[in-house]
Amino acid sequence: MPKIKTNRSAAKRFKKTGSGKLVYRKSHASHILTKKTTKRKRNLRKDHIVDKTNVREIKLLLPNG
């Protein structure tokens, strides 16, 4: 049997926490920041937990992660 391959684009976007949850960074935080409010930019800095409705699909993309 061939080895199961990890989806490399998903591996760069998601990581697993110690308790097994999946976290990711939100988009739109890198440029054109002058028109965004301070509150919005502050919330973009944080890591966010993947919603439970999407966890199964991401775990299929990260079989060894």
C-alpha cells in the first residue's frame, strides 16, 4: 500500500493544539490596514479554533498531523 499523503496547503494553514483542536489564522490582516478598525485588526491577530462542522474535512487533509 502507498503512504497516505498530507495535503501541503492545509498543513501550512492549520495546526493541532495539545488538546486535539484545530487552529488557524484569519485572513485580511496583512495589508490595506488603514481602513480597518482597531477592533477588527486586534481580532485578526488571534488564532481561531476551527468550527466542529469543518473538523472532519480538515482531518482528512491532515492524516499524519
